Amino acid sequence: MITDNPFDGSSIEEEILGRVGATVRKFHCSNETEVIQAAKRADLVLCDSSPVTRKGILSLEKTIGIVEYGIGYDNIDVYAATERGIVVCNVPDFMTFEVADHAVTLLLALSRKLHKILPATRVGEWNWKKFRPIDRLDGKTAGIIGFGNIGRQVAERLRAFKVDILAYDPYIASENIKKLGAQPSTLQELLANSDLVSIHVPLNEETRHLIGENELALMKPSAILVNTSRGAVIDQEALVVSLRTGRPCAVGLDVLSPEPPNPKDSILGFENVVLTPHMGWYSEQSEQRLQEYAALEGERLLTGQTPKHPVNPQVLTTKRGN
């Protein structure tokens, strides 16, 4: 069962999973009840953003695996799945370059004030002085929160602009961060000293509202903040309050909480906030790759092979022990 995904068709999944005799059915679930109705008798569940809750997992009669389309799996109750002996997998390797490109695009656009220049130019204003000041990037400091695959690709791109790189990642040893060409930093130091800040962490209990009122207050008034990870990593209400006081200078968000936003959401009203509709992952190539990799992971699960990216590998150990 595909509970939901944003793709136009499911021919890729049908071809790959059909090789092992699986029939693929696609739904457009948006809530717990719909997921339960769709997936109850599924051997395999593929999902994007639909809520696969504890109640939903307890209702599954014969499911052996759940595959998330993408990196983040905060919509799945992994603890409940583990208790039921259901393997949960994600697809972390389909769009590293795309998200890094998108994050750097937002940083560059905001640093060159394109969000102000483009509207003015379209109505006939031809006055570069109106947009002063704009500083060069050479010599600035970029802070990267989360120094995994995507964060490292962001650093690699930004180094071309001769910026200094700070990195915060409590799961990577300081010496390894240094080997990757960045200066290890605490979160507080990074926020206080960075001119550009880019967020690349998964959403979990440790990172929910990682950037809140206190953290925003540490940032330079001239700083630019970009988030292409998950909306709830930033306390959005605190961000609105901080923006009203002029800190940070500009924000680029590919993710919000919730998505899509309420049309009356205050975050939509700021000229210095550039929003994109959770599309940092997208290219024609990554879209095809995501469907393919998710289906291949499903094929491994259905045929008793070891999946590439289990997020609860202890289930596999338990099953082998039995």
C-alpha cells in the first residue's frame, strides 16, 4: 500500500515490486483513519507525510515493513513499529545535492537582496542605491547546523565564496568536523558568530524547536537564516516575534509548521522572508530516484533481504535471533 505520495503515478513502484509478485495500490491518505483503512491488510506500507500512528500500526494485520519516501520519518511512530516487529526504513540518499543547492540558492538570493530587488525592478525602478547596503560574502562566516551529508555539501559549495565555516553537530567528533574543513562550534557560538546560518537536522524530540526565542536572540541583526530541514526545528511563533524586532535580517524557509501554512499565518506577511513549498528535494532526477529507491527497499523487505536504511535495525537483529 502506498498511503500517500506527491507523484503523478506509481509505475516505478509497480514495476519493481511486481517482480516479487506484489500488487501496488495507491491512496491519498491525510489522517489516521484513512491510513488504517488503506493499510490494514498490507504486507508493505510506503508513505510520504500521512500519519502512521501507534493506533494505525496496531491495526496492521500482516505488515512486515514501512518505507518512508524521504529522509524524515517523524510522521511514523517508530517505537510502536519496533514493538510490533515491523521494520521502518527511510531513503536518505536520493537528494543530497538538490537540498544543498536549494539552501545555498536561498542564502545567495537573500544576501544579494533579490527578494527586494526583483519586485522593485518589475515596476520600473532602476536604482541600485535603494538596496544599500549589500556586503560581499568573502570573509563572512557561515554556520551549518547539522553536519551530515547535506550539511557537508552546503559547506563545500559555500567554500567557493571564501567564507569561514562553523559547524554544530553533537553526533560528530570535533576532529572529524575539522577534517571536513569546518570549525566545530556549540550551537550558541555558531548563532552568535555567523552571518549565514543553514539548518540541516532531522526532526525528533531533541531538535523540535531547536531554534527558539533564546537562540534567535543570539543571532546578529544582519544575519540570514535558512531552513530546508523540517519546519518544527524552528519555533515559528518565536521566529515571527523575532522578525518583528528586526532579527534576523532575512529568512529563507523551504519548510514550515504546519504545511501548507494557513493563509493568515503571520510568517507569510514579511517582505524579508522568502518561502518555497518544501521543494528543496526536487529535481527530475531525484523524484525518479526516490520512487525507485523506496520501491527497492520494499523489495528487499518482501524478499527477506537486509534493507539498506533501517531506522530501527534492532528489529532485524531480533528477527534473526528468533
